[in-house]
Amino acid sequence: MEFLVRSTTTFPSGMSAERIAELRSAERALAMKLRADGILRRLWRIPGRQGTVGLYRTRDATHLHEVLTSLPLFPCMSIEVEALATHPQEAQESAAGADVTAAAPANGASGPA
């Protein structure tokens, strides 16, 4: 299953800069492992905030919960999860073998000549 995960990180006021750096380093290392394992598919940051939007692929919601609670920053995070389902149009294109990432622009313009 795929899930869109929005998270915002807020550190407690008394947390030292050293501890924050340790947690961020551990978070980065685990994120790289999750990417290598195919669980964390995409990750975007939200400009101006301590937040991210991630696309996760897990066996089910329970597996996603296990992944998220294993994050070093989890105790400092506010998380919203949306389960994603394939849109019928997307399913048709996938079944036809179309490369949806290379689709023509919506305005019908072609790529470079």
C-alpha cells in the first residue's frame, strides 16, 4: 500500500543543540535505509517549516505504523497519514505499459526538437 505522510517536527524547548543534531543524524541514516529498502519512495521538504511530505510503500497500515514509530524523531513529530488508492486512469495507463512519468505536457506541447 502507498501512503502520503505529512510530518512536522517540533523540538522541546529544553533539548540541547547536540541532542537535536544526534537525532537528525540518526533520522537521516534510517531514511536512507528506508529508501534502499523501497519503503520511503519520495520525500519533500516544506519550505519555511520543519516539515516534510513523504510517499511510503508498506505492506499495510500496521507496517507503516511500525516504520513511523521507529523514526528517531518520532517523539517530536506531529504526523498525518493518508492512504492512497490507484486512480482508474492511472491503472489503465499502467496496464497499457505507458510510462506515466514521460507523458506529454497537459497543454499538448511536445518536448525539445
